[in-house]
Amino acid sequence: MTATPNTALPAGAIGAYTDAPGGLKLHHVEAGSGEPVVFIHGSGPGASGISNFRHNYPQFAAAGYRVIVVDLPGYGASSKPADAQYTLDYFVAALRAQLSALGVGRATLLGNSLGGAIALKYALDYPDDVSALIMMAPGGVEERETYFRMEGIQKMVTLFTNRQMNRQTMRYLLELLVHDRALVTDALVEERLKVCETQPPEVLATMRVPNLTERLAELRCPVLGFWGTNDRFNPVSGAMHFLEHCEDARFVLMNRCGHWVMVEHRDYFNRECLDFLAGLQTAPASIEHNDKETA
């Protein structure tokens, strides 16, 4: 592993790279020490680990965890090959190589959207290496046609694959991700646009994520999930799949909240996650309905 400064990151953040099969250079940001928690971002134009989790990972590190915020291949500061097939297994294999190079064994995986699907598949493939799952509107629990009926998915795929991304369309897509549009700042638009300009169309055009609902019963680790009822990318009904099939799962449903619970309700999200991690052995499975908490 070679640690290098990365000027695309927020001030004060230092990234590092690991080499993976296929000539990939995979980027991550690390902080803290203790039990590892791996943050896995979602898909979309300009996505990166930092843009998804900048309001969360410092609190986990401060609470005594080794935090690893990854950039998936095709995203952030990681390699973005145009000849790759961006399937779920491709992402899982890349993450496995990255975590192995970093010496990460058993860890909590925390994933949003596509990142949630990757975390889920990783837990199914490597159950001994996943102590818990934390998910925000995870993918991988509906058929492809169901996702493509969602307004956000339709707009995202059309604009990105047709190379129609600019400041105006980037802002439009980011505003679809949240209930409170004020959270979409000029700085966020610029940050995502800078990454987007380096992404080949194949990142979304070749993406394939199977429906893993029938395999949820295989999970043996505790699951904590969050879903905004105003999500325009992944249908909130997906929460019930986990609750119906998993041995130990709880989901928090939040109104006046879109696809980014960890951004829109960052303080609440951070508290709930840290409480969950502190009491994994005693927390019962349940479903909770919560009104809006001020982010």
C-alpha cells in the first residue's frame, strides 16, 4: 500500500491506494483505530466515499473504531476502466482485494444503495469476515425492473449514459437524492462533477445487481438499516424484505427523508449506529418509525 496526498479530497484528508487484480488502483481514506468499520458508497455520477460519508466517518473514528472509507472502482479517486463489466461480483472482488491488502479481517460493513448491495453480497460470500451490516436504502433486494421504475434511477441512467452531465443536471440529480434541497451545495455539485468527468459510461451501462432477497435468510450477522420514505431511487418496501427474511434485523423508517439518511439526518444516524455497534449482543430485532430529526 502506498499512502499519497490526494488534492481531490477535502482539506486535511489524506488518501491511500492499494493495488488490486486487473491493474486497479483502489483509493480509500482511513482514520482511527480499533474494530474496523468499512464505509461503502453508492453509485451515481461523481459518487465517492467522501461525498457520501464526510459527515459520519469522523464520529466513528472518534468513538474508537478503525474507519475505512473506500472508493469503488469506477468512482472517486479509484481506477475507472472502460473495459470492465461493473457487476456486483466485480465490486465484491475489488473490495475483497482492497481489504485484504489493508489487513482488514472481520469488520462491520456500512453501505448505502449500491454499497448496501455490495455489503450484503460480501457478507454472503465471506460470512466469517462480517460482524455486522449497517445499510441505508440498500440495493440488491428488488428486480432490476422495479428499480428502473423509480424516478431517480431513470433520470440518473439517462443523463449519465447519454453524457448530459453538467452543473445544472448534476444539481438536479443530487436534489433528487434528498428531501431537503438546501443540502445540495455548490461545493458538493463541483466535487461530484469533477469525479463524473472521469467516469466512463460503462460504470452505469454495464452495472448488474441481482435480486438477493431469497438469500437474506443466510445472513447470520445483525443488520441495522435505515430508509427514507421519500426515497426516489430505491423503494422503501425493500426494508420489509430484510425484516421478513433475516434472523436479526431492524430498520428505521424516516419520513421527510430521501435516499441519503446519513446526510439528511447525520446526527441521528451517527448516534444510532454507534449505539448499535456498542450493544450488538443485546439488541432485539424490530422495526421503528421515526419522525424527522434535524440534520
